[in-house]
Amino acid sequence: MTLIDVYNKLRQLNLPVLQTQDIAAYLNISINHANKILSRIADAKQIIHIRRGMWVFPDVEPLILPGLLTFPSPAYVSLQTALYIHGMISQIPSIIYAVSVARTRTYETSIANISVHHIQPSFFFGYEEMHNDELLKVASPEKALIDIFYLSQTKTRLFSSLPEVELPRKFSMTKANKIIDQISSGRRKTVVQQKFSNFIQKHKSAP
């Protein structure tokens, strides 16, 4: 079987991600052999190796990458990237921001650069599956904004300032306040409450 034959078979699977062990079983070959074949296809730029045992096609939806890169820990797109998706900021972020229960880390891929930021498991909620795709999780408008305030005190200070934000009509103050109430750390909750209150006051007074 030629590489083209294998590539066509992989395309016919219509999967968002290819795992070496699954491809080995599908082609009835050893994992080592499957890895060599996939590596050769990747050399031809027809698939991309994103982490050990995991490959994607170049036309994959970039927003699913955070969940793949942090697997088995879950992740969802949030922060500036989610704000842009919801039309709350006008500038397209140069990287994809996400939050996860996994450790904070930056991933560089040929598709997109991913910036993943750790949150406590108890605060991992408030996302939606877009297009009914369990791999494509995006924070709600309320959670994306609160996640920025939540992470504003981290050592990197990456989220210490907020870009100009326009609240959409569907933004719910009630939902936002309920999200803040779920923060387990009393000190962090106070900081987030204050930042959110200051933001709302500034937003209301804007012309």
C-alpha cells in the first residue's frame, strides 16, 4: 500500500484527530510501523504531528487544539479568544487562549500557538460545545470575561489589563455573579468581584 493509499484511507475516516494506536489497528499493522508511515505522511506536509501519538490534518479547526494538547485533562477556549468569538473585542488574538485543569503551558504548532492557563477543577465550567462538537468547547461570554479577572493575579500578569470590551445583549449579570460565587478562594473571589464591579461601572459610564 502506497503512502497516497494510506492518506486517502485516513481522509475517508473523517476524524478530527488521528491517534497512532488507532491507525495501527485500522491498518492492521504494528504501532511502530504506523508511526513510521504517519511520520512520512507528515514529512509530505499532509498531516501534522501535534503531540506524542496524535496527528491532525492541516485543515483542522484550530479551536479544538487546546483540548487535544492537554488530553486527558480537559480544556476549553476562553479569555481573549472567546471574547473575540462572542464579538466582545474587535482585535483577533494572535494566539489561541484556553483554560484547563492541566498546568499552565504554551504550545507552538504549525497550525496555531496555544496558550493554556490553569484553573482549579471547581472553577472548570461555563463553556458551550459549539456546533454540537464535544471537542470544540468555548467559554460563554460571562465565563470568558470572569476567567480574565480570575487569572489577573497570576505571576505572568498576562491578564492584568483588559482590552476594550463591548458587552453583547445576551450578557447576563446574574450569570456572571453566579460564576464569581463559585470561586473557592475568598481572597481571589474578592479581587474578581472588585475588578468586575469596576469594569461594569466603567462600561455604564462610557459614552
